[in-house]
Amino acid sequence: MSASSPTIRILIIDDHPVFREGLGSLLASQEDFELVGQVASGEAAVEAVPKLRPDVVLLDLRLPGKSGLETLLWLKTHAAGAHVLVLTSSESAEEAETLLAAGASGYLTKQVGGHQIFQAIRDVHAGGHCGAKGVRPAGGPQHTPRAGLTAREVEVLGLVRQGYGNKEIGRELGISLRTAKGHVAAILDKLGAADRAEAVSRGYELGIFHAPQPG
């Protein structure tokens, strides 16, 4: 590894141990990669990220508990220096657009080859972006989140889903109670929801949240 190629610290967030271990072994073959950790959930990532300080996070979309999108939004708020590369089995273009709009640096399906993952990691670490159709330069056009929700509104809706009131939302996000109320009101209006429960239900319908899989 040359002095011009610094080590890229990588964290894997994926609930499938066989995939995590296989991907970890694959990453170990690259001299400029350092796998600093592997966790199975968004909740575990919240505990691990401050200690591990990854440069790039490989994030699965389907996670138990805190969803992939909620985990992404937490990372963008609390670990702004980490570039998030979504690596998932989903092939939904709309889902990819939502995640890129919410702050992901890239989106790849698990069907891609190892060399594509390696290149995507290096690209996002360098400040670029990659999507299902390849790499696009940093500063490229941004996508509009589903239903017109901003990334912050998606984050607020995630807290509403967890039962947070306006005061708790403000405390969690470091915003005023008035601002929290404004975000909730905007969410209800954009989703055409009469109340919080209906807004959360609409979130599932639109694919912002994913119902846990049986078994």
C-alpha cells in the first residue's frame, strides 16, 4: 500500500452472519481496507460507531429493530464523517432513490461482484457517489425522497414510529419543541394522514419502513 492510499476503516452492518463473515474475508484481501467491526443491527451500530470511527459503513437495508433507513439517518446525524454504502438484496430503484436522498453515498445490490464493491468503497471514501447504474461524481443531482418528505422528516417519522412525543423528538434531535411540532405537522400534511398512527401506516405502505419478516 502506498502513502497516497490511506487505510479505509470499514464497518459492516448486516444481520446475516454468513454474509458478514464472507464479506469480511473478501475485504481482508485488499491492502487498503481495514475491517474495524461487524454488527447485526442498527442498535448495535449506535453503540459501536463512536468507538470504531469507521470511514465507510456497509449497511444492509433489512435489519431487525431499527430499520436500515433509520440507521442511515442516525449515522448522518451522529457520524457525519462516515460514508454510508448500502449493500442490500433489494433491487428497487425507488428505494435506492430514497436512500440516496436521505444521505447514503452509494447503493449496491448483493448480486454485484467483489471488485465492484471494492471500487464503490474507494469511490465513496474519496467523496464520490455510486448507485445501481454506476458511479456518479460528488455534487451530482440529488433525488427527491418518497412522498416529498425531507431526510429530516423521514427521521422524525421514524421517531414517531417508535412512540416519541414532540418533546422527546426535540430532545433526541437537538431541535426546539416548536420545530419538532412543525416537522410532525408537515409529515401529516404530505402523507395525507389524519394522525400519527396513520402517518406511520403510510410509511409502511410507501416502503419507508419495513414490517419484520415472520420466522
